[in-house]
Amino acid sequence: MSFSELGLIPEILRAVTEAGYTEPTPIQRQAIPVVLAGHDVMGGAQTGTGKTAGFTLPLLNRLARHASSSTSPARHPVRALILAPTRELAMQVYESVKMYSKHLPLRSTCIYGGVDMNPQIQELRRGIEIVVATPGRLLDHVQQKTIALGQVEFLILDEADRMLDMGFIPDIRRILALLPANRQSLLFSATFSDEIKKLADQMLKNPQLIEVARRNMVSETITHIVHPVSSGLKRNLLAHIVRHEDEANQVLVFVDTKFACSRLAHFLERHGISADAIHGDKTQQARTETLENFKSGKVRVLVATDVAARGLDIEDLPSVINFELPHTAEDYVHRIGRTGRAGKSGKAVSLVSSEERHRLADIQKLIKLEIKQEIVPGYDPEPDFFDADGSRRRRSAPASRPTDSAAAAAPAGERRKRSERPERSERPERSERPQRSRQPAHIAADGFDFSKPYEQKGDITSASGEGSGGDSPVPEKGQRPIAFLLGGLGRKH
Ligand code: AMP
């Protein structure tokens, strides 16, 4: 299928061709006709699928009738409002809007917090049809009466689940109350918890459900690998992995907290690896600079928190490293969505300590994939990593891994000292690295088959299978013995 079959006007088709797109992505094929027909949309979508063009192209198409080359601000009221949870995502969406609207006399701008309001006020005064905004700053403008929303015809709420995580839902409700009731609204979210469904009820009229990308499906072009490692050795292991990657390869590293983010970037820098951190406490200017430096290749490793990295569109990223596994399994899917895009191969590496095993189990359950585990020699996990539960200890490592078994048996205190050792050992090629002697079983205790592909359920809500509204049998923490995932049960101890 080509873009021209979707009913888009020539000005937009030209911009799409100039962007280098030859055919629409699945989300675009689904969303564009529905939005063009004027329906409200509730879309299950994540970044990396082409969802921005999926909603922006038909939006521009519908706005084109208002396009005016008049200089009068009155001819350019705000007609479309696109809300995004982070400044970075707002900027990215704005860049897309600019690119796709370049052959139309439609004006757009991006307003977000953390910067001076005055230039935004000047811009809004000129008259702007499309405003991409973060909720807080938009409300600042509303309060100062520097924006009028009385003529908004289109509302797009991007990454609604992240809005919820970031506490923006009350702001969104306030914004909804300011908009004309007669409008077309689209809501995109990667997950559909009860709160999101409630918001959708309030915001959308007879929405068409579009599952633009199965939320818990990960690209088949991504290779997943888990390195069991004790938490004290993680930093050194990270440096080791980065050093042994191809020098040209950039790496995005995820951590849980802002504090850990900066510390880890400093650690890498001290070890001769160019790195920077991106997190919410940095000024907008610093965040933009960091991102630019990473995109241009000046910085090799970008250490990020989930919130800061959300929606970052970084092309051709060969690998993503989870320094810590995310607390929610869905975030694993978001994180690794930065690699293996558009059919390219990618690598998702996770450094997993003993206390994160339940997160690993949740992730494997969600993505329905049993991730291969490989201990990097010299960087062993805590001795209890392979424990099925408190009483059951997995047999020490196979004979092919003498280092591992010795380390696994070492007391925690001794092993902690390893973290202080200089980063010396050479990492063997993957093919030479010791592998687990036995392939793990694909069928878990409850009959769950990890080898089966994801199967979509009847509707988008059930497909989400998580959150307070989900009904999928996600096990309680620790419910599934880790040894099962490793093929360890049934062995004698
Ligand atoms: P998004 O999911 O909107 O963040 O888009 C991810 C990336 O895909 C962006 O870099 C877009 O420029 C790119 N993209 C969007 N649509 C297409 C398409 N039809 N063909 C190729 N690339 C696309």
C-alpha cells in the first residue's frame, strides 16, 4: 500500500515523500483513514511505530481547509492541540508537525515549561493553528490569558499512560473543560488501566479502537540477553560491555533514579567512556544539548531515566542496556523500543541482580519470551541468584563454568570486593563464552508456553492485560520459581 491510496492531499504526500517514507507503517494504515473520516480514536501505541505521522498526517489533512496565508492573527486561531507528557516528546512531535506541514500555510508551535514564557507568548500572539504542549505550561498560558482554546477542533493526547504516571491527569481534566465539546479527539496510550479508560470515556465520543502496535510485543529483530550480575559489580560490567562493543556503536543505558543516572554517567566518564545523563532535574537547555550531543555521536553513552527517555526518537540505536530492570514490565518494552527499529537488528541487554529476579519474571511473562541468560566471566551474580525460593538452591554452575561456580559460592563480602577491582579482564567473543549446559524448558509450571507468539485478545482492553484493569494472570512476585525459567526445577539439590 502507498500513502497516495490513503486519501491524503498532494501537499502532504509531497512532504511524506521528502521525508523518505515509501509506504505507511501498520499504524498509519489503520489510523489515517479513521482520523480522516472524522472519528475519535483510542489507540494502543508506542513510539517507534510511526504513530506521530499516523495522527499528524490526517490532522493536517483535515486542517488544510483552514490554511491561510493571511498575516492576521485572527485568521490563525488554535485549532489543534497536541498534548505530550514530556518536553522532549513535545519537541519531537512538533518537529514532525513542521516537517509534514511544510507545504501548507499552517502555523505550529511547541510550548513547554522550564523556559521563559515570553517568546512563547510572542509566538502565540501571531496566531497559531497547531499547538504542541506539555500540560503544565499550557495551563500557565491559559491562566495568563495568552492562549485561547475556544476554537479547538482537534485534541490529541499522546502517551496518556505516561501522563498518568507523571500526575498530569488533573491538568488534562482542567484542559478538557476549556475545550469546545464539538471536536475530534484522539487518545494514544501504551497501556489501558482503569484511570486511562475513565479519561477516555470523558474525552472521546464513540471512539474507534485501533491497536496500532501490540503493546507487549517486541520487535523480532531484537536480541535479548540477561547478564546475571551482583549489584556491586554492575558498574564495572557496564564499562566492560561498552568497551567491548564496536566503538561506533552508541548505547542508551536505563537506570531507575535521577541520582543513579548522573553518578553512572560520571563513573563511565572517569573510566574513559564518553557519557552523559538525561533526567528530569536537568534544565531544558541541558537536556536538549545532551540529546543533541548523543544524536550527533559526540557522546557515546546516554544514561537515562524512563521519564526523560520517554518518546526519544533516536534512530539506528544498536543497543539498549538496562542497568536496572524497570519496575513495571511495560517499561521494558518502551525502553527496548529504541533499538531494532524499522527492521534493523538491535540488542537489549539487561544487567540483573538477585533482587531483580521477580522483575525479570514479570517481563518474560509480558513479552512471552524466555530471555537467554549469560554470566560474563568475572562478573558473577549474588549467590542466591539461582535460588528457586528461600529453601531451594540451584546446583552450582555447570563444569564448563568453573569461575562462575567458584564465585557463586563465594561469600557476599568477598564478592563485594570484586566491584573495587580494576576493570581488567578481557571479554571473550560471544561464541567462546561459556553457555548454560542445558536449554531451559519452554513450558512453565502453570502450563505457560514461552515459545508461543503473542496472541491478541478480543479487544484492546484485554490485549493490554495489565494494570488495575487487566485480567491476565500475571503472577505475584516470587510466585514463579526462577529455577523454572532456567530449567532448574526437577534437578536434585
Ligand atoms: P514515531 O513512532 O512517531 O516516534 O516514529 C518513529 C520513526 O519512524 C520516526 O523517526 C519517523 O520519522 C519514522 N517514520 C514514521 N513513518 C514512517 C514511514 N512510513 N516510513 C519510514 N519511517 C517512518
